[in-house]
Amino acid sequence: MAQAPLSTFEPMIPQVAELLAEDTKQRHIADMRKLLAAGYKSKRAYGSRPKA
């Protein structure tokens, strides 16, 4: 099974980058909503919370 050269995918790079950026943004918003609902103001504070 032959693979296509990377140059064939080059035109798609901006589209893929945009999709990844949007996905990251949505994930960040969801994470921050969870942290704020738990009473924390930052990811650092949430990460340093006492573990049970």
C-alpha cells in the first residue's frame, strides 16, 4: 500500500490547524467551567488541591 507524499496534504494544513485550535479552545472552556464550578480560580490552584 503506497503512501501519498506529504506535499499532497500541504494545502490542508490551515484547515487542520483551525480545527485543532477550535477543539483546544472548546476543551479549555470546558475545563475552566469545571474549575470555576469547583470554586477554584486557576488551573494551578486546582492542580495543587489536596488529593483524597
